[in-house]
Amino acid sequence: METGTSCQTNFESSEMLATFLASTPLLEEAWKVCSIANTCFPDSYLVQQIGTVAYVAFSGRQVDSGLEQSCRNLLPLDAADAGLFAPLYRHSQAEEPIKVHHGMLKLFLSFYSGLRIQVAALVGKVKSIVMTGHSMGGTAASLSALWLLCHLQSSMSSPMSVLCVTFGSPLLGNGALHRSILRERWGGNFCHIVSKHDIVPRLLFAEITNHVPTIQTLLHFWHRCMSSPNVIVDGLSSQLPHDLNTNVFQCVLKDLEMLAHAKDAPAESLFWPFGSYVFCSLEGAICVENAASVIQLMYLMMAMGSPSCCIEDHLMYGDSVGKVSKQFLNAKSFHETGDGLPDSSFEAGVALALQSSDLTDVDKEPVQVEDLWLAMQNYNLRKNVAIMAKECLQKGQNDHRPNLTAANLAIRLSKIVPYRAEIEWYKDCCDGADDQMGYYDSFKRKASRREARVNMNRHKLASFWNSVIHMLENNELPHDFDRRDKWVFASLSYKLLVEPLDIADYYRTGMHRERGHYIENGRQRRYEVFDKWWRIRSSQVEEKKRSKFASVTQDSLFWAKVEEAGEWLDEVRNERDVTKINLLWHKLDMFEKYAMELIENKEVSKDVMFKNSSFSRWMEEWKELKPQFHC
């Protein structure tokens, strides 16, 4: 038997999350307010407070959603959002642009003014806000939740948890949006409920441009049904022409099958899922986070359905949520199948997930007589569906063991200590040298074997910390990793010690002449990430006044600012334009005040004050130049 730690898998934790969601009032309460919004608030949304939780439910009857007109049109998020989503795309300049559905963004912006006022009124009154919605309203809820998360991060306002729960919502954006949400650690804030056969969450995976009239008809049909809360859904799709249902069904199933089997799936799709997906069936629910597994499960479940049930399932979320909640009150048992409990906890997790997905009953009557053609077409799939589903779920593992990964990472951190120790020793040697140049200038202006060794260690440390950020942004580490003191302080110490060397190397190799100054054009993203970690942590710590100079300068960008200020001195000597001279004078004056404040607060290391340091030489030139401007 494997140990509990080594066998902790993505599927066991996903099953636990599905169990938690289904066993609390959250899903039922969210669906209740969604139903009210569908019935009574077309083209709008409803705000309802239940205890300390506020629900914002967007109606599924959104005539101006743009789903049928613009179909799969995507719009770069930073092109039309007025900075509302800035935290999402601020680190993605070198990547594919973050794009969202054009019509859905337009819909959100039409709600924004009123929504902002109503959300502001809730601050301080509630502990949590749940953005929710059915159908098109679910996508509007996702965008609204993204805006609120961005707003709370930017404003640094009082902490308030944000959760988005959608029911049968279409996809929102591309793979770049998915990656950006992972990077911000917001994947856990989104829970998408998908009924087993519902076509709407799968719709935008397909090339549906040629089916716009059919989709318009379906939307009008769904909207008409949503306006009647007591409508009987079973058999309702018979009101629609059979060919209409079948054409769209075949189109979506065909494209979804290609996507599910593609090796490089993200490049094959304009749209890409994000967050957690809870798939509901008669047997329960399964929660999946891995995007590729989400797509494959969407395909397998849809392939086991029919055109009629794919249309009707979009209207049956009330039943699905109710059944799932009741079924999770009863313990599941492997003995029902006579197979017994698997020896491996990993296999147990997979088996439980397969049971919840309702994909393993090959002998079940597949479909009704009128859908016999579908049963024949998918006979081989039904025969092998258990194997395909198991492979799909196993793909989601990918050694996804956050706590174990973090423990192994701590071991790796201990192994790079000698590299850092050598750099610290180098700094001590520079601080004690007779040349009075200091740490920064010695590395910038010398080229001995000692500097070469330090440079090699600098690259090794950079490689380690880049790998940490990569793992964090791919959800391979615990959700609170970037708030753990061990890693916050380790990253801060690394940044303060090593970034001055990065700056020295940047100016020593002349990169500033090719790209521009370091702060805007040369700084590595890892340092920006570490800045964010420390801002959150430092807000919880009371600063103490220093009695002696720091061991390392507390602003890791200090030397980059010295380099810029040195260029301003050269420019002001040669400038003839009075306006530009005044601007340069202001910059120089502000830099001097900034530097003197650091020195006064003893937030610089002693090498800053050395006679031959770049800063001391700058101060001498500035003192000589200053009287000329006072005259």
C-alpha cells in the first residue's frame, strides 16, 4: 500500500472539492438566485444578500450577449477595457495577447457602472461575494468576478473573498487568459458547473460560424423556457426541428473530438477553459482542474448523449444541483460493483471519479430508438469509454502534489545555499577592499576569475528562482506558497543581494544603449513577482527604525536609479532647451531627495558611501553642477 503523502493526487482532492461544494448550501443558493434572475431580470442582474454572503446573479436571458452575432470573435482585453483588468495582462507583453469574447466584454461593460456602485456598497457588510449566472449570465459573472479580483488587488482594500459559480456557461477567452489567471493564483475562485450533455459550455470549441441561424433559434428557445420557472423540460426539445438539433450537435461533437485528441490542444482552439469544472451526472459530480482533461471529459460525455438531451440538459441545472447535493449526503461504496476497494489510493481516487462521471456503465441502454444512428456510430466508443475516461483522468495527475513538490523545493533551496554564500563572501571582500569601490562597482568594473565565479553563481540562482515561479504559475505548488514566510523572506534576500549584480551586468555589457535603461527594459519578471510577495507581507509588519546601515541596500533598484541619474547629469550639461533643462533638474532633485532619505533611514549598505562608488562620484558631480543652476 502506498503512503498517504505519496499518493495524494489531483483526483482525490478534486473529489473532495466536489463533495464540499455539493454538501454545502452554496450551489443550491446560487442556483436559486440564478433562477430568479432568469425569470424576473432579463438583460440584467440581481443582487441578494444571504447572511454574510452577497450573491450577484446575472440573467441567462441576455439578448445583447453577442454570442450569435459575433460567434467566436475574440478581442484583446487591454484594447477595450479601460484598464479594468490591468493585473491580468501587465506581465504578458511577450506572450500571446489575452483575449475574451467580444460580445461578452461588451455586455459586461454595459453593466459595469451600476455593478461597481452596488459592489462598493457591499464592502464592509459582507465577507464574501459570489458572482453567479446561468448560460450567458455565467460568462458575464466570470468577467465580473475577474474585474472584482483585479479591483481588490489594485485597491488593496479590505479583504473579501470572491467566488464565481457558473451553470452551463459558454467559454470566455483564450489560452493566454487561462495562463494569466493561473499566474495570479485565481483558478480556485472559479467553479463552472456543467451538466453531463449540455451543449452550451462546449459550443465555442467548434467552428459554428455556418450555424448562426440555428444558434439564434436555440437561444430564443432557451430564453423562452427560462422565463417560465415551472416548465417541464423532459421532451421539450421535440418542439424544435430534428435536423436543427442534429446539425449543431454533429458540428460541435466533431470539432470537440479533434480537439480532445490533439497533442498540442491549446494551439488548436481559440477558446480555452480556466478554473475548476464540476461535471454533474445521475451518479454524482466530479471536479476537474486540468484544462486538457476538462476538454476530453466534455467530449466523452457529449459523445454518450444525443442531440435532444444536449439541448434539454441546458435547462436542467436545478435538478442536477438538487440530485448532486442529496447524493453526496450518502457515502459512496465500491462494494456496489463488487470490485472492492483498490489497493492504491491513486486508483481509489480515479475509480471514485469515474463512478461520479457516470461514464463507465457500458451496458446501459444508450439512447432512444430515434437516436439509433448515434448508438451505432459510437458503439466502439461506448465499448472502450471506461478506458478512455480513465486515461483522461490520469492525464490530470501530472505529479500534481503541491505539498510534496513544495517540500522537495525546500530541499533544492538548501542545495543552492553555497552559491549565495559565495556571493555574500564576495560582497564582504569588496566592502573591506582598499579601493573603496564597493560591491556594485567592483562587479561592474572588474573582470577577474573571482567576478566570473560570482557571475556563474548569479545565473544558477536565477535558474532556480525562475523554476519556482514557473511551478507556482502552473499550480504545482500550494495555493498559499507565495505567502509563506520561508519563501517570502528567501526571495527577498535573494533579490536584495543579487539584483544589484544583474544591474551591474546590464550596464557593463552596454545593454542600456541597445534596449534602454534597466528598470523599464531590462528587469527580469521574477523580481516583479517578488516585489508583489513582499508588498503583501510587509503590510502586516511594523517597520522599525534602524540603528546602523543595512547589510544590503533595501531598494534593489537603487543602483539602476543611480545609473539613470548619471545620464541625466550628462544630458543637462549639453541641453539648450529651457523646458527640458527644468525637467531634468526636477528629476535630479527628486533623485537626491530619494537617496538622502534612504541614507538617513540607514536603508543602504555602507558600500554606497564609499569614496569611489558610483553614487559618491555622482554626488560630487551633482554638487559641482548645482550652483550653476542656482545662479
